[in-house]
Amino acid sequence: MTSEAGRDGAQGLPDILPIFPLSGVLLLPRGQLPLNIFEPRYLAMTREAMIGNQLIGMIQPRAPGGEREPSPAVYDTGCAGRITAFRETDDGRFLITLSGVCRFVVADEITLTDTGYRRVCPTYARYLGDLAEPDAAAVDRDRLLRALQSCVPAGSGNEIDWPAVERMPSDRLVTTLAMLFPFNPGEKQALLEAADIGACAEILVTLMEMLAASDVDVNTEGMLQ
């Protein structure tokens, strides 16, 4: 159900949102998240979303791997995404892409549906800025690029399309890197809850610098190519 003005003045955003708890997976506003849907309850969730407003809320369980539990405790903050690509495979899976729309805070959870997926009553007031154009100028692009180069140094055997990186707007680059880099669930949650794109960029750069200092080999397969 969606009210005429939307909850908290968020035009077009639903008052009830199905959620998909998934540990270590981050969706940010304007980000693109491919998903392979195969569990019966989430197949049902996707079917119902497709005939409704196409919106699904991505949210992390509080315990890593908690998505394997029937109803894990989840963080308070998630991100609503719209299904912008959909394909059904021969073996009955759904391959979808969610495009991030707006973050939300869980106000309440409603009774489980017969098909087993969960729904919440979200509030959007804290994150209505997600609906406006991000301020790319708030991103320290030079520091961001230095951090990326330190994580994926030349000659490391990993490949990044640096001309594509140079062409990418700063806000989109922050969103893409935050979603794709192999940070732990708590770090992903910190990125999600950042006040705005500038704050997200600051957290991202710090995490990338820490990752580079740890000498962990960052697998960039499929990243920014």
C-alpha cells in the first residue's frame, strides 16, 4: 500500500515493503545490484513485487550469515530498490537487477505472509535526501583515486578499466566501489548509514586505505571493467 503523499512525504514510496535479508550485500541509492533469486519465499516475494510497485528492501541480518535462519534479527536501516531487469531461467530461478531508490529505517515489522517472506513498515524521513541529485563536489576524488590505486596497484595481476574510472562521475564511482569492494558486513552497514555521498566517500576511502595496508589481494574480477 502506498499513501497519496507517501510516508514522511516520500512521494511514491510504499508504506509496506518486503525485505530481503542478505549478509555482506550492499544496495545504495542509484546503485545497481544483480541478484539470483532461487528460494521459494523470495521467488514469491519477487513475483508479488513485479505485479505491484516493483520495490524490494535490501537489508542485512545483524549476525553474519543470518539469512540462513528463518527470521533473523536485521539492522534498522536498509535500502529500497526497484526491479529494473528481470529474467526467468529454465530451472525456475529469477535473475533480477535492483536499482537503489531510497534508504529507510524499519519502524515496525508486520506478520509473515503465507509464503514466508518478511514485510516491514519503513520510514524514509532520515534519508529523503536520497531522492535529490547527489552532490558530487562533496567527494574528494583525488584521494578516492589514490586509495583505489593503492588497493589495486599496477602489476598486481588484477585489472581495472582506468579510462572508464576517469569518465565516471564521482558520486557514481563512490556508490559502485562501496557496493563492490569486499568489506565485511559491519563496514558495509557503515557505508549504508552515511549521512550523504560525501560522508560515504570518507568512510569508503578510510576502508580502502585500511584494506591496502593489510596486504589483502583485492579480486577485481568484473569490477569497473
